[in-house]
Amino acid sequence: MFAALIAVNGPLLVTFFIVTKDTLEREMIAKKRVLLDANSKALSKVLWDFDYENLRKWTVAIANDRDIFSIEILDDNDKRLAFVSNNENETNIPEKEEALFSKEITHAVDGTDHVVGILRIRFMSDRISNAAMGEVGKSVILFIVSTISVLVAALIANRFMITRPLLRLNEAIEATHRSGTRTKVDWSSSDELGRVTSAFNDMQDSLDQDEAKLLKANKRLAFLYNNTPVMLYSIDREDRIIKVSDYWLHATGYSRKNVIGRKFREFIHHEFKEEYLNNRSLLSTGRNETVEFTSVFEKADGSQLDVLITEAKDYDDSSSGRRSLSVMTDICKLKAAEAEILRQARTDFLTGLLNREGFADRLNTAIEEAGGSLEIAVLFFDLDRFKWVNDNLGHFAGDRVLQSVSREVSHLLDEGDCFGRFGGDEFAIMLSCNAVRKRAVELATRINRVLNKPIDLGGRTLQISASVGISFYPENAMNAEDLLKASVCCNVPSEKQRKKRSLRVQREIRQGGGQTT
């Protein structure tokens, strides 16, 4: 402020000083001229009357002015009549240090002016200049004092009205930065700074409210992240785990310190690591925004967990380096349910054996594995009097017969044999072993022998038999469907055989005396 004041008012002050000094000098010189005129008029009468005594007194009186160097009075013939000098040592001074004012002294007689003498007054030029400078100096000093007073007042006002609130505002900002808490400015006024501090305090209140909302939202988000019953985790571009939810830790049995920073592939079963890395590469190359695949995760206790992994690309390029947000879902129950549904879809609900679809699938698999170098035998048999049982004894009795047949025949099979029921009273068996032809014939004989035994139906006994057909792969067919057709064709009885069976059943009923056989 002081420098600005000097820069602005300095030239004005110098100009004022010069102009005022010249003006005062001119005014002083004008006063001297007025004094010269007045004295010349006063001395005209004295010179006219030749009153030299009063002339000398008047001259001395005039010389009492401190600015006058000397006074000289001449008559009309330039003869010195009086001379007074204020300089005792010198009667003359250089011209450059004095100012000479000369005036003719005239006296009017009958309306005519007569020159009676000359009045010469020498003034000290430096005294006139110093006097002017003194007067100007007083004004300058007054101006400087007033300016300094205004400056001091401005500085004091600036200190209390501007600097002080600004310092408090700065302290509030620094305190907020250091402590992290919102500090307000303790200042109130009706000027611009008061409005600024009020706006700052309102901003601090607003930030406090927003921060409280964000903290609440973050707590809620963290709670949801950690307690949602889904295994959530995040990994960076190097496949390192950077964050896991509490539910992820609970489901896998690991602690957070044992997983953070480790590569996720370390927890994948070795048979699935290559597939896992291939799927993750789709994210890193930008070909996919999300990937989804199944894998096997190894838990902390060494057990394995079938999981569905869904990874989504994360566009946050912050220093945390996150590149994917992932969800891991336990699908063990789902896979078990799928297996159960598949088992039920391929299993006969009454006997627990494979149905037609399940048996055909197992047969196709066996044919693919055999590759034409290993023989496979298919035995197809149906019950000879099963329709009569359903029609005369009811379907409940028929179901018990089917369950008994499946149970008795299952006892004749080895572990690698495949046994199925196609529906009704039709059954099929697949054999895949060494000397399969011999074993197929032996098994067919044993089936007929077992099924000839009486079946107890709760107070009634029933004796049934079966017709068995056999086909061989690759001799009779090259696929499951044709192989089954070939075995069924071998099992079709003739018309004569069907009539003989019907007569035998009727005769056995009559002989039984009410007991069904």
C-alpha cells in the first residue's frame, strides 16, 4: 500500500511543490513591488521638500524588512541621497544573489508629475526562494502527515477488517486440512468478507452433511458387500486378490490375511487352472466385458467346491489397480440337483433301473469305448404272462412282480453289467467283458431259471417265465438303436407259442383251486 501510495502521489507531490513554490515566489515579488510603489509615493513629498532628515529615517524604517539587502535613494541627477544596507561587511553582492527593484519617485504639482528621485531596493533572491520553500514545505509536511495518517488508518482498518478475517479463514482451512474435521470461521460482518465467511461456514455445514451421508452409504455398502450370501472378491490385473467379503471367508474357511495378495489361481484345482487363465485373458484383452465359467475351488480344509465364477471388468484406474469385480457362487447343490434330475430322467422310478434313454446312453458310451475291437452283448427279455397279471390281479400286483424280477435278476449281474427297464414288462441287459458270448448264454439260462420260481403276492403265488433275445456288437449292429432292435427281434414268439402259453396258464389256474400260479 505504501509503495502504491508513493508511486501514485509522488509525482503529484513534486508537481505541487514546484508549482506552489513558483507561485509563492511570484506573489512575494509582487508584494515587494507593491512595497516599492508605496514607499516611492511616500518619499515623493520628502524629496520635493528636501527633507533629508526624514528621508534617512524613512529609509532606515524601510530597511527593517529582513528580505531587503539594501535601499538606495537618488535625486533626479542620480546623486545618492540615502543608502542603508543590512550587510555590514559588504555594500554590494553578486547580481545572481540579489534582485534589484527600481522605481522613479515623482511628485505631482498642478497636475504635472515631476521626477524628484529614484528608489532602488535590492532583495536577497535566496531569501525569497527560501521563504517560498518554507511556505511550500509547511503545506508539504501537512500533506505528508495527513497522507501518513490516512495510510496508518487504512492499515489499521485493513488489519481488523480484511487481514484478520482472512487469517481466520486461512486458519480454518488449514485446521480442516490437518485434522480432517470441518472448522468454521468465527467472524461475522455485513461487508463482503462477512458474506464470504458466511458462505464458507455454510459450505462446511454442507460438506459435513454430505460426508455423513457418504459415511452412512459406505457403511451400508460395506455391510452389504460383506454379508450378502454370495462370495464377492476383487482381483487386480496380475490376478492378485485385493479384497474379499466376509461371506467369502466364511464359505471358504480362509482368513483375510492368508488370501490378500495371493494369486487367485493358487486356489483353483490344477485340472482347471488353464481354463481359468484362458477365461481371464478375455477380460485383459478387452474382448469381453464379463466372463462366466465353472471351476473347482480348493477350500482351506482341503475339500473341493464346485463354483460358478462371474468376472466383470472394472474401469477404475486408480492406484488400487483393480481390474475385475468377481462373484463366486457355490453350485455343489445345483450340480447335485442336476445329477439327480438327470438320474431321475434316465431311471425307472418303479424299479430304480435305467430307463430306455439311460440304457441307450450307456450302450452308446460302451460302443464308443469298444471301437469295434471288443464285443458287447445285449440281452432283451419280457415277461410272458404280465398282461394277464395286470388285467386280473391289478396294477399293484403287476408292480410287485416287476420289482421282484428286477431284484432277482440284479443278483445275477456283475458290477460292470448294465441293467435297465424299458417300460411295461420289457428289460434289457448289456454285457461287456471277455468271452461275452458264453456269458450271455449262461446269463439268459440263469434268468429263465430264476424267473420260473414262484412269486409270493401276499397270500397268492404266481409263477412266470421270460422270453430272452440276444444280439452282439459289432456282429448284429454298429449302434445302440440297431443293437436293441436286433435283440428284440430275437425275442418275438410265434403264434403257436402264444397259444400254447395261454392254454398252459388257464390249466394252471383251474388246477390251483383258486390259487393263482
